Amino acid sequence: MTVRNRVLILIAAVAVLAAVGLASVLHASARADRRNQAQADGPRVTAGAVTLTGHGRMVFRNMAWGPHRDELVSVPAGDPSGARTASGVKCLRFHAASGTGVCLQAVHGPVSDTYRALVLDARLRTVHRYDVPGIPSRARVSPTGHFAAWTAFVGGDSYAGTNFSTRAAIVDTRSGELIPSLEDFRIVKDGHPYRAADVNFWGVTFAADDRTFYATLATRGRTYLIRGDLRARTVTTLHANVECPSLSPDGTRIAYKKRVKGAPKDAPWRLYVLDLRTLRETPLAERRSVDDQVVWRDARTVVYALPGDYGADLYAVPADGSGAARRITTAGVSPAYVG
């Protein structure tokens, strides 16, 4: 092959690569433009005032395409598919209770994104700000609003496999004191002190006493429900095969996702409720795999997200195993019932 032919081949290859790159940029730009345009069949979203103390409201992250995508929106709790009021505050994950919210955000940089956690007051103003060392996945506020927690992936980005690492943090929303990792707590497993290099925690949920919390502990390929004590800085295993627990309003039951035999590796979970007194498990009527930390709408119903056309939709199912799952609204995730 002559030098001239080699040069021509090189020029052609560069031209092809440039064309592919330009097409990718244009495609990404067009997709971004579409996401900024409200869909004709999507939910109605308008800007307005959103608070965490309104009576009978549900606040969640809006996933509908348009100028208010990813903002916290408010709807009547009794009409979750109704018109949405958008706050202007964007969150990846969110939760709120007693007029206090926690918002996990992406901070977009020129090369890569970083993440942070904001503690919000009742008018969604930032009270405290913390760096989050990874991709946010779970957020929760205690019933009194005194504590908030979040979980982030610091290695990997999915709970479905085993090759991931998480970090769960808890903050006192009043003093601002941060517990950056539950890995510093003393572990009691099966009645004995326990230490292991592979310990992970995620999915914190709080009791109303501002001392007790529950979460998932993973070690040696197994997961456990743990009960934690914020004052004693201890966690104690209670039950195996529990992920992303959510404590009922009366503090007697845990809703959670459980790995079941025969399910696909990338969709291994089903929803269950655990009676904390008897440790009796009840499978819920949702038959699909749910990768979420559910929220209790009330003592009888839990709410959660499943994949949808705009990213995720919200569903509800009875907490006693009866009935059937039903979609309550489209294009939403991370709900909290306020007021």
C-alpha cells in the first residue's frame, strides 16, 4: 500500500469518526430538547408555592418531560394524578416529615457530576448542606423531623448484584451533627459482636422516639434487618433477607423488598411486610420486582415506584397482602405525605 493510500484511508477514518461524534451530540441535544418540552398527554404542571406543612398533600420528584422535570411537586394526597404545583427545587431523591425535608441533588460539573444532600425547612429553604460520596439511592426523614438519613452507592450502581458498596449517613437536622457512616456503629449479629470488612448499610427508616432506627445490613452475601440505637451507637440483627425497610406509622411493621427464589437476577425482589413482634412475613399483592424503599401512605397502604414511560410511575398496594396493586400517578418518584 502506498503512502498516498494510507493517508486517504486515515482521512476517511477521521471523517467517519467526526460524523459519528457529531451525530451523537445532535442526538443528545435533540433528546434534551424533547425532555424540556411538555408532553401533550403528560400531567399538567405549573409553577407555584410548595411547602412541607400543607394539609393532606403528597410531595414527590416530578419525572414528566417539560420545564419542571426533576422538580419537587405537590398534589392533593387524595388526588395524586391531579394537577401538579412545581417548586423549582430539583432532587434526585427526596423525603419529608414534620415540616423537614431531605433532598439529594446532582451538581453538574464540566467533567463529571458530584452529589450533595440538603436539609430543607418547611418552605424548601436549605438549612444544612453536605457532600455525598457517591450516587444517591435512598432518603428518609424521621417522623419528628429531628433526623434525616441518606444512602449512596460508592461502588457500583445497583442492588441487584453483589458487586457494590454503599454508605449510609444520618444527620441531626437541628444541630447539623453528621454521622457520615453507620459502619462506625458496633454490630451485634445473632447475639454476638460482629466485625467484617465487607459490611454495607442502606435504607434507613426511623421510629418516632428519635432514638431507634432500622436499616439493611449486608455481609458475606446475605442481608439482614437491623435495629439501631442512635444513643448507644449499636445495631442488632433481627431478621434475614430484608432490604430497604420502611417502618409503619404505628411502629409495629416493616415493609421491605425480599429476594425470592426463581426470580431473574436483575429483578429479584418482591414486596413483603414483617410483623416486628412475631417476625411473621406477609407477601403483598404486587407481583413485579420492586427496587424501591416504599412509603406508608397510612396504616393500610404502601406506595412505591416502578419503571414507567418517563422514568418511573407511582403505585399503591394494601399492606396486609389483600387486593391488587394499582398505579396512582405517572412520572413520579420519591413520594412523601405531608401535613
